[in-house]
Amino acid sequence: MTPEVGDAVAQAFREEWGRVVAALIGTTGDWDLAEECTQEAFASALKTWPRDGVPRRPGAWLTTVARNRALDRLRRSAAEAAKLREVAALAPADEPGQDDDSGIRDDRLRLMFTCCHPALPLEARVALTLRTLAGLTTAEIARAFLVPEATMAKRLVRAKNKIRHAGIPYRVPPSHLLPERVVGVLAVLYLLFNEGYAASAGADLVRQGLCAEAIRLGRAMAGLMPDEPEALGLLALMLLHNARRAARVDGAGDLVTLEDQDRARWDRPGIDEGTGVLDAALRRGRPGPYQLQAAIAACHATAPDAAATDWAQIALLYRRLGQLTPSPVIELNRAVAVAMADGPEAGLALVAAIEDSGTLAGYYLLPATRADLLRRLGRRAEAAASYRAARDLAATDAERRYLHRRLAETTDDPA
């Protein structure tokens, strides 16, 4: 297989997985069958495209192959005769889905709302959508939740069984039911974007396909609920982060820290759009966690250079955010902001408290943050030990290379 074909299959996976799975779930109602047949379609692409060439519309090709696989599976099962008749009568796979009473013609949005039904626990809603909509592996989702892979696998199975046995409908709910789904849906989009913006594992730090899909769905959510400030806040947050994406890695794919990024590479129209959406959200007078995070992102994005960053304001915003949604990760971010505003010693005291709690054991950014503050204080030997610990915990190649470079700056033996 040529590199070009391999790249085409990889791109199709990033861009089409959720669309194909959503289409098959919509037509068969069987989540496991939809995932298995979609996987088979991509396996078929790996065999067929090198011989026949990449199709003009990869998504339609994959959907057709996956649908045919599903039809074959149902045909072989006498118990599924009723489903077989339904599937046989379906419109061709490349035609748009049918409207429901929401008026939304988007299988992926329907899938997201099905996953985010309030009958499911919040973490199960998020995890199931990341698996089915974004094609994340169970291991990647487990890392996002900081739980063992086996634990996450059980949650996914339970969530699918709950949808099947409870008869949860595959649709965007009517407008009067939207508010009860907001928390789960926004959490899905937030983690979906985060997995694209800072991949939990692999060679690539940024997976732009996931970022683009999260923003696309975020716009759809903001359109569905224009008076929900947190929907606008999340959209603003994603736009502001995405505007800095191009400068996060250099030509070699290595991580570039925020203070060292070339701000000329930031997407100024994207920043302007993000700050405009944030202003619209804040005018509602109901600040929430996503709006506060977007305000933090805006502080970074609108500073003309790193030295002009208002770290005191960022520390205050993190304090307020921690009050609304207590989290050790938020506390770690606040420690960084406090260190930048009041000095590394002040930040180290907060980091030490987090370490003592044990809540972020195994999280590479905890020793990485400690190492950076120690380096700024000139405590090279202690910094080197923490950089080693962080490097050993980092999950992406870009992060490990960055930490190795920092380690080399603090010791003559970076092994």
C-alpha cells in the first residue's frame, strides 16, 4: 500500500467514522453491529483502495460497504427478519437522513443526543459518544477519564445495554427536553475537542479532524439553543483554542509552549470570532464553567506577547472555576497562573498540596509543572528528577520529546 492510500484511509477514519457509525445505528438500531460493520468497511478499504484507487467520495463508499455488511449479517439471522425488511427498504446510503420532529437532518447530532440521554450516568454519556461518534479507542477514553481501560470497557457495555433495553430513541429531542441534555452534550463536545487538541496518546499531538468535528457540532448546539450561555461559552472556548493550534507544534512536530509560540501564526479571525461569541454568552448574565474557561483562553489569545499576559486575572478566573467545578486539574492550572503572577514559590506550594492529595497520581502534567517551577528557581537537580518522572508518564511522542529537551537543559545526563 502506498503512503498516499494509507493517508487517505487515515483521513477517512478521522472524518467519516462518526458519520458512518451514526448512519448505521440510525438504520439498524444496533450499536455493536454498526461499529463492527464500520470497522469491516475500513478493513475493506485497506485492501481495495490500493488496487482500485481512492474513491471520489470516501464517506459514501464506506457507508455503502458498511451498510451491505450489516444487511448480510441481518440476513443470516432469522430472528432479525423484521429488521431486515426495514433495512432493505432504506434509501441509498449517500442520501441525507430523514427529518424527525426536531427538524435536524444530521445523524451525528442525533447520535450525540441519544448517547447523552439523562437515563445514562454522565460519564457513560460522554464515553459512549467519544467511542461511537469519534472512533476513539477504549484506551484513549480511559486516559481522558483517568480510569483503567477495563473499567471504561465495562461502562461502555453497560451504556449500550441501557440504551437497548430502555428503548432510548435515536433522535434530537423536542425543544422542551433540550435543557436536561445540555450538561451531557456539552461535556461530550468538550472532551471530543480536547482529544483532538491534545491527543491522549500516539505520534500526533493535534488531531485536527476531531477539533473540526467538535466545533461543527458546537455550532449546531449553539444554533439549537441560542439563549443557553454555556453552549456559546463552549463554542467560544473551542474557537479560541483552535485559533492557536497552528503554533502549538513546530515543523518537526515538536511541542511549542504557549510563551514561545509565534503569535503571528495564530488565527486572528478565529480569535475575533471566539471573543465575539464569548461576549454574547457573558451578556446573558449567567457565567458558567465553559464561559470562565473561554475567558481564560481569551486572556491568552488577546495578549500581544507572553509578557503582557494578565496572569493575576487568569488566577482569579481559575479560582472561580474551581469553586464551580472542583477539580485537581483546575487546581494545577491555577498553580501555574499563581506562579506566573506571584512567583514560582507560591505556585510550588499549591503543587505540593495537589501531590499530597494523590488525586493526580500518574498524570504527567503534575511532575512536569513541578519541574518547570523548580527550573525557574534554579533548583536543577530536583527539576531534572521531576522532568524524568513526567517524561516517563507522557503519552504522546511530542510531549516526551519536549520533556526530554527540558531535562537536557537541567542535567548533563538526560537518560
